Amino acid sequence: MGKAEVVLISGASRGIGRFLAEHFLRKGSVVYGCSRSPVDWKRDRYFHHALDVANERQVNRLFSSIRRQQGHLDITINSAAIASMNHFLLMPIATAKKIVDTNLIGTFLICRESAKLMKKARYGRIINFSSIAVPLKIEGEAVYAASKSAVETLTCIIAREVAPYGITCNAIGPAPVKTDLLRGISAEKLGRLLERLSIKKFSTFEDIANLVDFLTAPASGSITGQVIYLGGP
Amino acid sequence: MTTQKIEKIIIQTLRDLIDSLSIKRPNKLTKETVLFGDGGILDSMGLVSLITDLEEKIEQEFNVSVILADDRALSQKMSPFRTIRSLSHYVFKLIKESDQDGKG
């Protein structure tokens, strides 16, 4: 391949997104990352944009940069997400809206602009993030799980709409991963949650990277509109 | 920037699209050419391609990033995507607004 693989990762400042950014950099890709705040680290071939994924103007600016600097985009990974565990009777509306904005609208916006750029090359791989909270219907995660449920539907319909352009769109639903999103959930609750999985353990960053590699491989062009849960629901 | 220049860009983008989709090209593409709807030369997927191709061309030409299918466009009684003329006027307006926002 003449041109370097270009990868966009939202939520790249920490957690799964950060790990995947490093993962693709090790493989020699050019990586664009974004998150709400700037990052205090630098890497060769890594370009960071501080933005709100639900802000159309800011997202457009990011895509203008990719278009100008690279001219193409091969892979998009939408890992930006926020969570707030709370009984739904106690969920503030502002928090609920923020969760939907980041998890659903942010994913939608980045998918839309990615597909516009990928369509030109008639090639692209989009990965969205769902959660095991969707099939397990975990109490305390009503809005978070509902936003991820919406991401699954979005993924499946986008998959149909971008198929004519050689683009695939899939979602990964990890089991709980030890990231900041789990902050505030008691060890006891996490233990009970893991008990409900087929494989009763946390997902690791490596588990996710393995699936990302599979779904983003050029040979995976026939795999689209799928939601794959790690650990099995 | 003039609406004439935008019309030219639209016509060129449309020509490229028609060739790539191998759809029947009308004898002449003019301001009055109907793009979409009754008697239009594009189907819905064709319109999607025209809009996204055009967004890219506008960015290249005028260095502004615009979203053509915005809320206003979709809610107008007379669709701005109906003819080359209506589309060029709409694009002109969006670029102007985007310039003003950039300065503001």
C-alpha cells in the first residue's frame, strides 16, 4: 500500500480509545484522536483535536484537517462515551442529555462525516461502541444502556446505507473494562454483573484490540451491521 | 464568490457524478435543470452523492466547511435541492453565513 493507513479514534485521551490509539500507532498507522480535553503526551504520526463530539462545527474542523492533510480515512473508531450510574428516578435531565449527546449524537456525527470521506475511496471501516449493559439490562444504567442500544440500531442502519460505498459499520459491546467509566460502581455490584456473563471476567484492552483488528481488516469487507459482545451476554 | 461561480461548480460536480453513476445526462445542464423531485435527473441516492461531493468541492474552492443538508434546508417549503439555481443560491447563503461566523 502506497499511502499510510489513516485511523480516527474518538475518546482517545484515555481508556479504550487511548489504548487503541497506541495500538494503531505501533502498527504504523497515522492516527487522529479527539477528546474533550487536550492530551499531555505526544507521539509521531499522532494528531490530537480537543473537541466535543456532539458539536458539529468542531467535528467539521477535525474532518477538514484530515481531508487536507491526508486526503483519505480508512478506519473510524467511536470510543468516546460517558456514563453515569444512577437509579433512573434520581437521574438529572442535564446528565441524561449529556449521555445521549456524547454517546449517540457524537457517534452519529462522526459516522456521518467519516462516511463522506471514506465514500470517495470506496473503502472504510467504522467501529462503534455498544455495551454489555444493553443485553443484560443492568439496573442503574437506564440512560447509558438506552444510548448504547440506540448506537446498535444506528450501526445496523448505517451499515446498510454505506454498503454501496464499500464501507462497513459494526459495533463492539465489551464486558466491563477497568476504565474510568466504572468509577463509582461497587466491587460487589461488578462481581454480580460478571456472574451474569458467559465468560465471567472483565474485558481487557487486548480483547478489544483483537476484535478491532478483525473487524477493520481489509479481508473483513463482508462483515457489517454486526454487534459483537465480548464475554457473551 | 458569486452565484455564477457556484453554479459552475455545481454543474461540474453534477457532470462528474452523472458520468460515474452512468445515468442519462440531459442534453444541457442549465440553471433551470431540475435536480430532484418531479422531472428531476437524480434519484435519492444520486442526490446524496451530489450533496456530499459538493460539500467537498466547496471546501476545496472556498476553504469553508458547510453542511448542505442542514435543518433549514430540510424544512423549507421549496427545497433548495430542486434546481441548480435554487441550490446555488442556497450554497451562496451558507458560505456567506459561514464567513460571517468565522469573523464574528
